[in-house]
Amino acid sequence: MLTKKEIFIIILYIIGYFAAIYLIAWLIISISPFFIAAIVFVPWLIAALKDGAKV
């Protein structure tokens, strides 16, 4: 049988895991526009340099 202290520690672990998952999801959602811009920018830059543009 678990004591109240052990149950409290388990509940804190569960809350911590949910908080970590929420934080990771929030970071991915908030930073993803920068990743999309970087993914689009690199091929555009390579194509511009192949055409002889001075960047």
C-alpha cells in the first residue's frame, strides 16, 4: 500500500511530465515559422547564386 507521501510524489511526477510535454509542444509551435522560413530560404539562396545574383 502506498503512503500519502508516495502518492503525492507520483502525482508531482505526472504533473511534471505533462508540463514538459506542454512546454515542448509550445516551443515547437512557436519556433516552427522560423524553421519554415529557413527551409524556404536556403533553396532560394542556392537558386539565386546559380543565376549569378550577388547576395
